[in-house]
Amino acid sequence: MFNAQCQDPQSGGLRRLIKQSVRQVIVENKQTQTEADCFQVITKADRAQPTPTANLNTPNAVPKKSGLTGGTLEKPRSSRILRFDASKIKLEPQSPVLHRSTKMVDRDNLEEYRSMIPVTSEPQCLNPEPLQSVVPTSNLLLALPAFQTPVERFKQSKTEEMESKPLILALLPTQSGVEDSQPIERVRLKENPETQHAEPVRSYDSSSLELKDEHNVVPLNETTQVLETATLTNSMVKVEVELNFSSKAADNPTNVLSAKNGLPQGARRACGQSSTEIGRDTPHRGGRDVRNCSKTCEKSEAKVAEVKQHNRRPTFMKNEAIRKAGGGAKKNYGSAAMSNLKAKPVELSHLAVAEEQRVKSSGSSGSGVCGSDKGRKRMLISKDLLELDGHPPNGAAARKPDHRHDRYDISRGKERVPISLSALGAEDLPEEFFYTKSSVVFQSAHVGISMARIGEDDRCSGCVGNCLDKLTPCECARLTDGEFAYTVEGLLYPHFLKQELDRKRNLSFLSFCLPGTCPVERTGDEPCKGHTQRRFIKECWEKCGCKQLCGNRIVQRGITARLQVFWTGGKGWGVRALDYLPAGTFVCEYVGEILTNTEMWFRNNESHRSAKHHFSLNLDADWCSERYLKDEEALCLDGTCYGNVARFINHGCFDTNLLEVPVEIESPDHHYYHLAFFTSKDVAANEELIWDYGLDFNDKDHPLRAFECLCGSDFCRGKSLGGNSWHKS
Ligand SMILES: C[S@@+](CC[C@H](N)C(=O)[O-])C[C@H]1O[C@@H](n2cnc3c(N)ncnc32)[C@H](O)[C@@H]1O
């Protein structure tokens, strides 16, 4: 679909090829500028017989897959932890503040999450001992197991139902929460209150709620009155949370509220506040030097230190406790894959079984483009592909896709930052797809990356710390044309950007590889006129000696910019950055299923043909290499069913703000690489992000018809396509 460029450097004129064309655009300054078509899918090339001369013994040869072993099918049960401020949710359920403060974490990673909790939880007036009686009402950590749909949830077995109990992990005290708070007795959940799947109100009282009787965590008593309600969205399931607080304080001496001050018995006031005495403690007198206070005063240095020390204790359950409580939550898809260094490739047959299970168990997956690709086999492109001893990540292969969109974060916690979805003006939500942070391999695509094959020259094993600190480029940088591509700020160097933009706009002779190596040419009617050579970036990686914080590791760290999927109108969904992004900022990688040209061609002729939007692109930056790439070898990415936020990025014919750059991480094998998007210029907050698909809008041989382009550029190549547009077909 996207990304291959051909031109005849001999004639300099424009000649249309079978799949690609180069168009000349006369820009205002009368300079002739050419824009190459990159948005390309397989046409005749895929139907042709493979060229038998491919030499797989070359250094770049792709290792054949063999003997893939390991892998167990385990039903993934992840849990989401939603931290929200009840008062804010109540007032502004969709505020960005709320959005930012929402974080989904696998149960196994709670400890990691602890460090991310803002210090606003610092107790203001709390006595650590009777904390159970001082219950803040504003910050609550609530874990809800993830479910496919509410309906499915209620079909769960009794055992699983037990596991689905909400788990209050912590109540974080805030200043405002002190005066009017009481112990929570009940959390009442009402799922999907506004949808047809509305389920009856589900109440969890002290016996069904799992609470950790630890600092900041509140035991339950009998239910009495509702003091606070809140609504949060968990994976498109709207959950109304009613926090029921005790009013039977007198029954419980530790929960007695002082009629005068509203504080539970045993809680202390901060110095300078009302001088009401509570219990035997001596309150701090206003204006008094805290150094003179006794330890019983909570403003005293000793008390503050004690409180701080107490708060350093883990607020959350330990993993083991959580597993017991939640029934054995598994690591989530992404993190498990990335953290399992000893993983072996997932056995394909297991994947097939998993896929079948997915199709069977997902009622909605039988429709639409994604629903039609039953039985596909996929693997994560990650360390679990490495041919090392070990096992695949638990449940990674068997994980069921959850097709619903979470508007607060369509990645469902898989990305480092939430990717929100603004559906303003849209009639429907985007079509279902499986959000994946890393590309997955479809059955025939050979992208096995072997650690053993990564040689000394392909990594900087002798480096330490940050390679950017070195005076001379490390081995990885040498593979990036001998220099680092990234600045210390993590941006693409301006000269790198300029060079690549020039290369795209003004296809110079030097940018082309020799004819005769192009798979298009081998099967087409016309000779290939060359492809633009792409400059690859080689990032440092696990096998390098440098640290994870090395500045030559940008794309592998994932998305850091706040992105939002929004409704553009005519173009469908698009992506914008919520903040200003300077030129050279990494935005995201194009993630999808990795498949061969041949497989892509079949898909385009079958399931994708009638699709409204198309999500496939060619990884053809290696077409300039000396060896042939057979059609069964040349790779494409299809983001239709498995993809990330990049699948929503729209096309622009000219003056786009994104540049696609091939980036190698795992190995310097140009056969498979990551296609990373960087801002090609400064991008204002809320500006739509677009890149040039390089689509040949006039290609009538293509199985998919080009869309009628609405990029709005004066140099638009596809705005008046007449009958060639799928919109009109
Ligand atoms: C990779 S998807 C982009 C996301 C898509 N807009 C959506 O709603 O899912 C590519 C598809 O978006 C639409 N599209 C992208 N750029 C466009 C443009 N400039 N004008 C019209 N449609 C566009 C076309 O339907 C195209 O097949």
C-alpha cells in the first residue's frame, strides 16, 4: 500500500510504472520537485513466479524458521488499576486531568507503579497508626479485572467471577479528604449504565471486596450511606462507583467521628489548625516552632519523619498476595514479551490454536475485515523471537484481542502514555482492531532474529553508559552512515532530517539503486527505474554494552508524545499531537502484522478489498540491496487487524509534518526494520499528523483502489480521481 519509489534517472522524465510513479510538482519558486509514490501494495509482482536465484547465504540472508518450540496456552487475566480522583471524575468525567492521572498497570507490576504515584498522597494531617479511621475520599486506587465485554463477564464461571472482584488497593489521603472522610464500607459498581449491555448494579461489600489492611487501605464495615459517587470508564465499560462510608461510627471506636471536628477518633490535627484535642494527643499550637513539639504532635519533626517512613512502606499488595487475591494474574502482553529474555519463539501451532480460540470466544470477531482472518498465526516481534532457551511469555500467544476501544487510552496501557480517542462529531467509533505495541508476524514472514547471528560489528558491545557521550561513534552509529542520528535531546539531527526530506522531494540520481534488483521490475511490463535509497538508523540494543538510557535508543522506548485519535470528517479518523512537538521528535512506529508481499496480495484481493480504509505498507527500503527479494520474502506491514496508533495517521500529498524513517533495532538486517515516524518540522499542539503514503493514485492495476485524496494541498495528487476512487466505486 505505501512505500516504494521508482524513477528513471536516465531520462529524468516521468514514466509510470506498474506499481509506482513519480510525479513532478512545480512548486512556487519554479523549482521542479518530485514526489515519489510510496504507498504501495502488491499487484502483479505477487502473482509472478518467484525468481529462483535468491541467495540466502548472503550475510543479510533471512534465517529460515525451524524447530520452533515452547509455549503454553494460558488464559490471560490482567487487571487494570485505575487511579482517579473521585471529585474530579464527578465533575469532569472526561477532563484531560483525569485522563493523565489514569494509568493501567498489570497486577504484576504494582511495585513499578508505586513509584509513579504523585506525591500528592503525602499525608497532611494523618497519624499513621489509626490510618484506617482516616479515610480520604478523593484519591482511590481501584483494580478491576479486564473483561472482553460485560456480557462475557457475566458468563464467566464461578471461579472467575470470584477473581473479578474489584480490588481496592489504596486510598491515598489528600488534604481535602481528611475532614469529611470516613471509612469506605462498600463499593457499588454499575457497569455500562448507558448502553444496551447495562448490567444490574453490582455491590461489593466488605465480604466481597478485597482490601489490603495496610497503610492507606481501609477495612470495610457495614454499609450505610452513600457519600460519594463517581463514574469511570474501564475499557469501554462504564462503571459507576459508589463509595459507601460508615455512619455507624459509634459502633466502631476507631471510626468515631468527632461531632465537633469531623475527624475520626485517634486522628490528629495539624498544627495551626483548630486546637481541638483529640484523644490524649497534644495538638500543635499555631506559630510554635515544630522543633519544640513533642512526638505526639503531627507537625513535630519526629512525627513527620515517622509518617514519611511509614509512607515509604509499600502501599500495594505484593505480587504474591495479589496473585492469591486475584487468582493468578498474568503478565500483560507487551511487558511480558519484552522482559522475557530467555524466550523461545512461540510455536506456530500454539498460535493457531490460540487464534482459533480467539475467534470462537469473540462473538464479534466474525464480522468485518479482522473477523475474516480466522486462523492466522502471529508472533510478537520482540525478544521472544530470539532463538534462546526459555519459554514464550505467559499467555502472550493466547491472549485474546479485546476489540472494544477505550476512549481514554486505545492502547489500554500498552503504550507509555495513554492515547485518547476523541469521538466528537463521529457517528461511530473506529472499527475494531487489536492494539499491539509491537508488530506481529504472520505465518510465512521470515523475521526470526537470532542473537547468535548478531555479530560484533553489528553492536557496540564495548560501550558503557550512553553512547552519545562518546567522542567517536559507536558501532551502531557507524551503521547509521557513521554518525549518531539523534541529538542528546532525543531529536533527529536537523541535517539528518533535511537530507531525508530532500531525498524524498528531489529524487537525485544518487538516491537510486541499479535496475535489475526490483521485484516490481521482474514481474512488470516496464523496467524498473530504481528505488530511492533510504537511510537507515541503527539503534543500540540489548546486545550492546551501553545502558538502556543510551541516547541512541529512541524508537524502542516507544511513544512518549501525547497523541490523540480524532475524527477528521472526510478522511475518517486521524491522529494529532496534544502538545507542541519540535522538528525531529519521534512520534510512533508503524506497527502491524508482518507478512510477505504474496500474503498481502491475497489479502488485498480478498478480505481487504471492500474495506473502507486500508492499512498496509511495504517495507521496501531494502529493495536497493544487491540481492533479490523474492515476493515470498519481501515484507509488508498490515495494520488492519493488529496495529497501533499509526494506523490512524492520514496521508498528505505535500508538505507533510511526518517523515518515515527505517530504523533497525534488533539487527542490522535490512529485510525487516521498524518504520518510525518523526516530525519533519515543528508541529503545533492539536495539529493533525500526516505523512505521504506515496500512493499511486492512478494505478488501475492495483487490487485496492486509491481513495479520493482530501489532503487539501495545492499539489494534491489524488483529489480528482473520478472513477478510480474507491469512494466512488
Ligand atoms: C492508514 S488509514 C488512516 C486512518 C483512516 N482515516 C481511518 O479512519 O481509519 C488510510 C485510509 O485513510 C483514508 N485517508 C487517509 N488519508 C486520506 C486523505 N488525504 N484523503 C482521504 N482519505 C484519506 C483512506 O481511506 C485510506 O485508505
